[in-house]
Amino acid sequence: MLEQAEAPVTGEPTPARQKRDREATHRRLLEAARTLFGEHGYDGVTVRMIASAADANVALVHRYFGSKAALFGAVLESEYVIQRVIAGEGDDEPLPLRLARHFVRQARRGPSSPVPRMLDRSVGNPEVTGILREHIERLIVEPLVAQLSGPDARTRAMLAVTIIMGAGPVRRVLGLDDLLHTDPEELTTRVAAMFETALAPLR
């Protein structure tokens, strides 16, 4: 009986392998950037540092992200889940209640994300300010406005954004221990009332 001939080994990576390699490198760069930006802030990190920490070529940072500023933005975007909360994916609860549950979850979870440290260590950089403005507009303000009917939708959305964004500075300066000792359902009810008032049509 003749043995079946083996397929020739060419040494060339298959398209599937190339895709897996690109995805793995992209993920390593993102994780390295997240850690380094959290430790040193935007100005204290170079593209070379990120590439070295990710065990990747410097050119790949520019190929996958375009620039250090764009990579900083990608790290921020990877941490945002609130756009899914606003969209109500798989959740038919009213918007104020969805926002309140998200607020309470984030408060009780603690500062596990490096993003607050990234922002604290990067404040004052004009590039970072521009990135933050673009992300908040695109990921929070605009989706909220799209959910609202009636006049002054942007003003109402901005009131809600003030509640959402205000938790970060309070956590960093005062801590949230008082909130953590409150019954989560009671806290959710109160925060939902805040969001409901903020999003209601103005008189």
C-alpha cells in the first residue's frame, strides 16, 4: 500500500496565521501602552518604550495605530463600556436606570482600570485634551443626545455627563467609601433619580 505523500512545507505563513500574529501584536501593543501610560503619563512614554515592552518593532506601532496619540486614544476607547450601556444592548430598562446601575457598578468595582492614572498623569497635555474631548463627545455625549427627544437635548445630555464624569475626581480626592457602605439598590435608586432629572426636558 502506497503511503500518502505529505504536503510540501513552504515555510510561508498562511493568511490565518498572519491574521493571528497581527491580532496578537495589536493586543500586546495595546496592553503595553495601557500599563506604561498608567505608570508614566502621556509625556513620559515614547513609542520605542511601548514597542519594547510589547516585544514588537517600532514601525508596527505606526502601522497599527498611526501615532502615539492615536494609541492613547485606542487605550481609552478599549476601556469604555458606557456606550453599550447608553445603547441598551440586551437591556430594556429605562436609560436613567441603566446609567445608574453602571455608575454604582463602577463605584463599587474600585479603580481597577489604569485609565484614571493615565488621565491624572497626562493632564495639561494639549494632545491628551483633544483626545479626551473627541472621545467624550463621540462615546458619551452624542449617543446620549441620540436617545433623547424634545428640545435642549445636548444640554440635558451634558448634565448627565457631569454626573458620569464627576465620580472620577471625587474618587481620587475623597474616595468613595461612604458610597460603598450604602445599600447598592438604595444607591441605584437615588442615582437613577439624578439621571432622570438631568435628562428630563427643561421647563
